[in-house]
Amino acid sequence: QVQLVESGGGLVQPGGSLRLSCTVSGSISSIYAMGWYRQAPRKLREPVATLTSDYSRTYRDSVKGRFTISRDNAKNTVYLQMNSLKPEDTAVYYCSAQVVAGSQLRWGQGTQVTVSS
């Protein structure tokens, strides 16, 4: 059973940076895809960034050039570096894991990111 634990959220001013971490139980090197999603109040959960086992990356348009997803297989951890944060980035951020292609996503508990002056 894959378990995900996020950390690194918090309150930051517009233009600031945060790095989210997602530590995975077991080895992430064999997981097909890792990702970050977010859910703002009264909105649907939306994908932010994904990283497959062959290091293919995708980003939603609104975060391209500002966010970077990466992984450290030795630490079984996936990161989301978020720069130039905007108030509209405020949301609960969830780490996801898709163990094999087409399988159901596994979720962490989420971490709150608030961008406000």
C-alpha cells in the first residue's frame, strides 16, 4: 500500500516561494507517475504538475515557468518548487501517485498553501 505524506505548506506573500515535499512509503522509482494537485475553496481539485518514471513532466498553463516538479529516488520524495506565487495559487495541495499506468490515483492528506499580503 503506497502512503504519501506532504509537507512544506504555509503562508507566503505574493511573489514569494515555497517548496512542497511528498515522502512516499516504499520506492518511488517503480511508480509510474507522481503528481501534485490542488483544490481551492468551492472549486474542483485540479492537476498542477506530473512527473512520470521516465522523467516526462507536464504542468498546467497557469504555473508554467513558475513551478517545478522533481524527484529524489534515494529519498523516496517528490518536490514541487513554487516561485513567484500569486494569491490565486492559494489552495490545499495534494500529492498523488499512480503506481501503474491507468491505475487509480493514491492521495496524501494535503498541505495548505496560502498566498496573501
